[in-house]
Amino acid sequence: QLRLQESGPGMVKPSETLSLTCTVSGGSMRTTNYHWNWIRQSPGKGLEWIGRIYSSGSPHYNPSLERRAVISVDTSQGQLSLRLKSVTAADTALYYCAQGPRDFWSGLRHYDFHYMDVWGDGTTVTVSS
Amino acid sequence: QSALTQPRSVSESPGQSVTISCTGTTSDVDISDFVSWYQQHPGNAPKLIIYDVNKRPSGVPDRFSGSKSGNTASLTISGLQAEDEADYYCCSYADNFNYVFGTGTEVTVL
């Protein structure tokens, strides 16, 4: 059973860079069968998608965050990372990593998937001086 | 990209049905076969309950169903149970290869 566990500093000062890690257990990130996402939830608010990366390939970002966010994956370590620079109080949130199946071809048929079926428990980040 | 629009809250008695709408645009819901729904109980991570507009993952009760018409997707919970009291979020794949979530709906079982 695949499990995801987020970790981070808990608190970050304004204008600094936030760095989070999502560790995968119970499975291998080396497989190319998945995509990996970061999602956040501000206190009392809804879900906001930050970005997605495949085990191999370029990431895609929420246009509102793409100038500050960098998502990377280290399959050898089984880790997904998020770096968010120049943080402000508005970046205070519970940050989740989530995994979903990626598309594949079987013969001439293309199977595409866009959902997230495995989530971590989240890690809280507070931006404060 | 703007969040998809959902009603802030819905409520109904046990055994009844509720339908939650999720309204997007011609850049997301209207053109997407990939609308998913997530259930979130307080203090817990979201849980996938519907994907590809109307498919249920294994283990999700069949009282949860999804549909779509134009730029509006819907989640219906039939035979409402106390354990269905939670927040629900829709999510759509968009034309810029990104995902966009809905604003979220709180379901209250009276």
C-alpha cells in the first residue's frame, strides 16, 4: 500500500524560501506509472493545486504560483520536493502531496488519467516573522 | 485560472438526496472528461470519491454519483448518511494542462 508523508520546517519567515519533502513508502517512485502533485489548503479555506510532475518529465504549475514554485522528484530517494520562494503570510497553509496514475498507450489506444487517489496527511506551514 | 464555483453549503435529512454543483468555464469543466470529486472530513486529508466525471473508485458506496452537463459538473449523494457529513471539492483538468479545484461545499446531515 503506497503511503505518502510530507515533512517541512513548520515555520518560515516572510521573504524566505519554503522547502517541503514528500517521502514515498510502500512502493517505488522509479516506476513511470504515476504523477505527483502538491496541493495546499489555507486555514479555513479550500484546496489549491500547486503543481504536478511525472516521475520523468517536466512539471506543470498553477499559473498563480509558477514564478515562485519549483517541484522536483528524486526517484532514487523516493522523494518529491516543493520549493516556494519569497513566501508571505498568504502562503500559510496545510500542504499535501498526492499521487495519481499517469497516462499510457496500449497499442493504438491512449489511456489518460487526471485524478489523485493517494494523499499524504499534510504538513502545516506558517509564515511569520 | 479561477476556482470552480460550488455552493458554500447544502443540508438535508438522513435518507434524502443532495446534489452539489460545480461550475467552471469553457477552459476546464466544459471541455474536460476529467472531473473528480473529493470528500474531506475535518482534520483528514481529502479522499477521492469520483473520477472521470462519473466513475467510483473501489470501496466508494454507490450512493455517490457524478455527472456533467456543459460547464457544470454535479455530485449527488443519495440516501444521505451521517458519515457523509463533510466538505466536498470538485476538481477539473484544464486546457492549460493544469488542475483547478472548486471552492468547496459543506454538507450537513440534519
